[in-house]
Amino acid sequence: RKEVEQDPGPFNVPEGATVAFNCTYSNSASQSFFWYRQDCRKEPKLLMSVYSSGNEDGRFTAQLNRASQYISLLIRDSKLSDSATYLCAVNMKNSGYALNFGKGTSLLVTP
Amino acid sequence: DAGITQSPRHKVTETGTPVTLRCHQTENHRYMYWYRQDPGHGLRLIHYSYGVKDTDKGEVSDGYSVSRSKTEDFLLTLESATSSQTSVYFCAISETVDRGGTEAFFGQGTRLTVV
């Protein structure tokens, strides 16, 4: 079983919709959690770090549930430009702050 | 912009040849990483470095070696390239953030094809 798991999608949503992604992780000792956005044939770009209390950045809200070992990303009022793959990442144990990534969830926002 | 440059950006090489990919950073970060990304597998850690001459293996290190003789450069070498090493390779650095902990930033990637 992979340490970080995501629903691969694709999620096809109309503009203006709200969409939520979940990610589960298996290492209960993990301390750091992130969401990355990756456009086709580009590098992953940090979208949000996920804090214990949950955090919001404009239309994006990230939440952490340590008891159930999952993190979530909510995108409100989806834009065409939100179309991308969203990667969940969790820090590895004993690997110099390296990250374990999920395989990504594909989002397509349509007009 | 985390100041990370990868070279080359694209390379086609033949099976059995050695290949070296370079990652260069301009901001004196201690931690550097090499990942590969493949369809169906996502990003996987190959090797990482926690300082000059200090490196360690990641999840998929077989067939790869690394070197870090200067803070700013982290080299990934495929000693004898195989078709299974056709992939997109990303270098990353880890940056300490004010709230504690670190955040990772990636280079633009190197697309390697082994024929």
C-alpha cells in the first residue's frame, strides 16, 4: 500500500463549482503536510502548507485530520485556470525533510 | 523563485551510456533532492543530500549515484542508462519557513529518454 493515497480523478467540474480533494497517509508520525499544483509538463508548485488548525488562502482551504490521517483541499468558485493536477505530499520519516507524494488528482474545470 | 536550475532540460541517450544531470541552486540551501516522476507512480525520491558530501538513498536509488562537492550543485548520475530510467527528473530544495518546518520547491525538470 502506498504511503500517500489520492483519488486520481479526473474531476470534471463547471466553472464556479466547489470541489474537494482528499488524501490519506499511513505514517502516523508525519509532521508536515502540503498540497502542490502541477500543470502539464511542468514542475510541481507549492499551493499550500497544511497547518493543524486548517488554513485558508483565498478560494483554497486546506484541512488536516490527524486522527483519521487525511488531509483535504477545498477549492471554491472554480476557475478555468484551476485545471491542473493536485498532489498531496507528506514528509518522510528519516529522509532529510523529503516528501512522499500521492499520485495526484486531476481537475478539469469546464466553461 | 527558489533559484533552482536543472540541466539539461531534455536529453535522449542510448542504453548503456552514462548520463549526468545537474541541479544548481543559488540560495545556499542545505537540503537538496532528486525525484523521478512516472505515469502511474507519481513522484518518487531517488537520493537526497543534507550537506556537502553528505548524501543518502531514497526509495528508488538503484542504478543511480549522486555527488555534492559544492553547496550549490547536486549531480545525479546514471552509470549505465536503461530504458526503465526514461522519466522526468526533478530536483528540489528544502527551505526553512518562519512558522517552523520546511517547504520544498522544485526545478523545472529534465526529460530523459533512454533508447
